[in-house]
Amino acid sequence: MGFSPEDVERYARHLVLSEIGGPGQQKLASATVAIVGAGGVGSPAALYLAAAGVGTLRIIDPDTVSLSNLQRQVLFETADIGQPKVEVAERRLLALNPGVRIEAVPAALTSETAARVIAGTDVVLDGTDDFAVRHAVNTACIAARIPLVSGALGRWSGQLGVFTGRPCYRCLVPDLPADAETCARVGVVGALAGVIGSMAALETIKLITGAGEPLTGRLLLYDGLSATSRTVEVTPDPGCSVCSRD
């Protein structure tokens, strides 16, 4: 795959990076990434992955844009209220980079549809705040051996992990929390979504290009109030119902 003069100019800052360069940019152009949830994490992640030249972005979200989304979901604007998120995302991302392909999936991902929805992708980026969806995505990724980048946030803190086998996301969260906190319940500072979403995009780019050391098997915890972060190991659960059978 060759680069046009426009491509060379667009991706010039990637092409001069020794960790990406021409081969890495070609890998990005050939890759397909599924983004589950075009919300606080998915919005900035989608923008940066489109800007990076990821060839195909599959955006999965059943919702429409609401006024309360605009405090943190930077993919949308006021005129988009009431419109399907995936349709707005497609327009906005193609306006940013006409060279990418957008697959808009205006449906909820479930345990029954997860395998089909993520089929053929190179990386799955999950930014939903629904633990049932997170578990469904994890199970499908483990079965298909597709790397999973998982981001979450609430109030002033966020977390990000990469799962490629054992341990998996279910090792971290074995059961569906009975009193799971959502942003709607506890609130979230808008700029935090940009921090975690951008880092999720960065981990995805590293996985595709082979640059650096991804957060595989580790969890990055970021505290926005104190501007501190730490990384912890995720321990494989020997009794995990997903990855221990892999």
C-alpha cells in the first residue's frame, strides 16, 4: 500500500516516528477497530483513531444525542441533539478524515450479538458504562482472540486496561456489580473523558503498530483531583468462567 502526497502530509508526524513510520502507518490503514459506545470514552477515542488513519472504524451505539451528552462527548454538538449517535459520528469522522471508512451500527451490543458485531476486527475498544455489555464484549473478544482495550470513568477518576487473553476483563470484575455506579448517578467531570478516551486510542494505536509496551494485563488508575496515576497488575482468576477455559 502506497501513500499519496496528501497522505504523506496528513500523517507526517507519524511517519517520522521510529516506532510507527511507514510500516506502522500502513498497519493503521489496514486495521479495523470496533468502538463499543460512542460516549465519553468512545467519542475522543474515535476522533483520535480517525485522525491517526485507522482504516475502518466500526461504531456501535443504539442511542441518540442528548443535551446532557455535550458536557463530555466531544464528537457531538448542539445541532445534533435527537439524532442517532452513530450517524453523527460517521459524518463528523469523515469530515475529519475522508480517507477512513466508518461502519455505523445503531444497535445495542448483547451477549447474543457480540461475536457477530466484533467479527473481523483487529482491536475492540469498549467505553460503555454497562457491565453486562462489558462482560459480553470480553467473552466475545476472548473467543475470537481479539485484543480488548477497556476504559471507564466516574466522578474524577478513570481506569484503562488492555486484555489479550489471560487475565481477561472478567478476572478483574468477576460478577455484575449489584450497585454499579454510572455517570448519570454519580456525575463525571467532562475533561476526564478526554483523558481516558485519548489514552484508550493511544493503547489501540500501540497494539496495531507494535509500538512500545501496551497495558496488557495491567490496569492504569488515574485520579484527576490529585493529578496522579498508578498502574497495577491484573491477576488471572484460576476459576474465571471465560479465560480459564481458553
